[in-house]
Amino acid sequence: MLAEHAALLRRALVKHHLLVIRAKILAPAEQIALARIFGVPERWPKEPSQLPDYPEIYRVANTPGEGYQDIGRYWHADGTFLKEHVTAISLWHVVEHPAQGGDTLFANMHLAYETLPEDLKTQVDRLQMIGLSGSAHPVVQTHPVTGRKALYTSIAMTKSFSGLDDAETKLLLKRLDDHLNRPGGHYRHQWRPGDVIVGDNLSVAHQATPLDRSYPRVLHRVTIRGDASIFRPPPQRVVAKAF
């Protein structure tokens, strides 16, 4: 890919938060090469349902033995379980998909934060979410490039919120979930085989929808480490001065 095309994609992701690309079916190596435009791909342990020669590929399917099943059916950003360098960017690619069903919902988390009721906004501004893995992250993140605030959450992977008891945590999770499910609060993507979606996990959350196992579906995901190059602040220019 030409350098100017790569730069265009990086700028577009920062501006729009989510890119939808109609493409052909990509080989695993091609998807990984595309992902490298945005930073260094994360690597995953070898497991029977994964692609042993491509540890960067996380394979999701709806039939036994083909990939991880029944995952992500709740609002979340990828990588919230990580304690450092949370996942910055995800690239999803559908290599097999039925004619209907299996849609994915995406929510702009900047708008989600900005449209929160004032009492809820005041509450989450000071909270950290504690994950099942022991990770701890602010519920409100400031984007490293734009400086814009966004909600950052994983509904099913949150064990508690700092300073809240179990009942308060459960109530807050429900309020956040209801807010993300509000009419007009998300985009529903109907996949076509070959589709590639690139998402900024610091700006966008997503949720999978159920799919009948009678209709095979396979999705390959590559995720980019939290130190993604497009999110690093540019080096400050040093101006020499005469003394």
C-alpha cells in the first residue's frame, strides 16, 4: 500500500472513529499487513480454534471447533481486561457470513458521554472500572489525539466501580447499558463477506448480536497494542535560540 494511502486511513480513523471497507476476502497475512498500518498487532496464545501460524488472528465463529463462540454480546471495547497498554484499535474481517443475521452494533462513545444525564456524567467522571482480571481503568477517557472525552466500558467484564458496592455497581452498569441501547445511539452493521471494519477502541464500543448456528459465520480479528503509533503525540519541535 502506498504511504499516502496508509496516512489517509490513519487520519480518517482519528476523525471518524470507525472505518467500513468493502473488500475481497483477505488471507490472514494480508489482514495482518493492513493492521500494521495502525501499529503493532497483539499476539494471542495458540489454541485449537485459532490459526496456529498467525498468532495475531483471533478467530470468532458460530460453529463448534471453528473459533471462539458466543462472545462479545454486550457493550464493550476490546482489551479492557489488560492492565497496561489497553487495546487501541481493532480490525474485524468477515471471511464467511450468511445472507442475514449476525450484525454488529457500534456506538460512538464520545457522543455517549456527551449525551449522558448530568447526574450520571458527574458520577462517572470520577470513577474507575475494576475488571474481572483485576484491571483498573477510568470510566471516562480523554482521547490522546483529539483531547475529547469518551466513555470507556465493558458491561459484562466489569467486576465493580471504585467506591461503589455491588448493588450500586449493578445499577450503574444497567444505566450505562440502557444509555448505549437508546434509540439512535448506535450504528448497526450488516456484514457482507469481505467486509473490513477498523475501530478506535478509545472512541467506539461494540456489541455482537446472536446468530443461528445453522448458518456458518467466521470472523477474523486483529487488535493493535495500546501504544499505537497514530495515537502517539508528535515529537515537540525544538527551536534553537541564540544566547
